[in-house]
Amino acid sequence: MSEATLNNLLEYLYDTLTPSNMLWVAEHLTEHARNGKDALKPYTIEEINARIDQSERDSAEGKVYDFDDVMRELEEEFALEELEMAEAV
């Protein structure tokens, strides 16, 4: 995340959180960062090559989505969510 984005997030939090909310968020972020259990595990070169090989097989078999397919699916999902939210009101 860029420094500008982080600064905007901080400004938003400063403007919306109470001091006790800020302390709560700070404590939880600190604890989460110290645990590091969600840190990304680097892939081995073998794992990377296996992923590339699988992608090449998928592509050769036509198991791919083009940009228009992905956008159409996203638009359908968003429309369904909007419908569900409208029905919930």
C-alpha cells in the first residue's frame, strides 16, 4: 500500500474513531503484526514452476477466462448483491 494511501487511512481513522477505539485498533494491529501468522510464505522454485506448468496446461485446454468474461461475472455478482440488499430493506 502506498504511503499516501496509508496517510489517508490514518486521517480517516483520526476523524472517525474515539481515543478508546484508536487504542483498541492499535493493540490489535500490534498483536497481529507480532504474531506474523498471516505472513506470506515464499514459494519454492519448484512450486512456482508447478503453478506455471498448470497454467500452461489450463490455457492449452481452453480453461481460461478473458477480460470480458470476468467483467460480466463481476457485474452479475454486483447486481445480485444489490437485489438482495434491496429485498432486505
